[in-house]
Amino acid sequence: MIRLVTDKDLNEWLDLAREVEPLFGEMAESEDFKKGIIDCISSTSAFCVVNNNNDIEGIIAINKACNEVAWLAVREGCRGKGYGCQLLEVALGSLDNSKPIFVQTFSPGVKAGEAARKIYMRFGFKDYKDGGKNPAGIDTIIMKLENSSDSVSN
């Protein structure tokens, strides 16, 4: 089930962030990251997929002002179940589909980022420009989605 992230989910979001820090860089202990989470929650800009016990298995956050996917992570043990696609579909429905939508993700050739790239490409995102290295020192790229209202290819 997909639902909005609430203030009660802060600790679970931080736990998920700790799990993906080797790929994204330090987040869970960052006050700026915590503030970003609180801002996303208060602006209804974050969604999560939960299991039957209401435990969070993945989260996506968007930035409506920049029309971008700001953060997406799925717990390692829950990957391969389509949760990333489900979260991205909800997020895209909350962004302005009449304008380009952006996401910063792993560059081609980054083995650990292949699954994320496949999800974005499935929805029609294309490599747009170099994104530099992320805080974990991994090469990234900015991807862009045009005409997203009719781009999903199941």
C-alpha cells in the first residue's frame, strides 16, 4: 500500500537512509537531511510503500517547486517487488506533467545504480546532463522526463 509519509514515520525514514548511505552519502545524522524530511512531510511531498504491518519498505520524496524526484530508496530486502515503480508512479502523478520532470540518479556503468536507472528509463526518463559525484563519491547523472503524462510503458 502507498500512503503519504507522516511525522510518525521520521525514525523509519532515518533507518532507511542509514541503509542506503553507502550509495548516497551520510544522511541520517545530518540536521539538514532531517529538516528536509520534515519539510517534505509538512508539504505532503513524500510517499511510502508499507507492508501489512505498516512498516515502511520504500520512500520517494519530490520537490514540487523544482518539479523533480528528490529521493527514492527501497529497503534492500524488499527490492525486486515493483515498489520503486509504484512509488515513482505516485510521485509523477503529484508533479506537473506539463513540464519536464528531473531526477538525479546513478550514471551509466555504476553497477549499484542499474536498478534505479532501469526504473526511471521504464517511465521515459532520458539522460540529460552530468550530475557530478554524490556525497558518497559515486558518479551521477541528471535524467529528464518530457511529456510524462503519457510516458509510462508497462
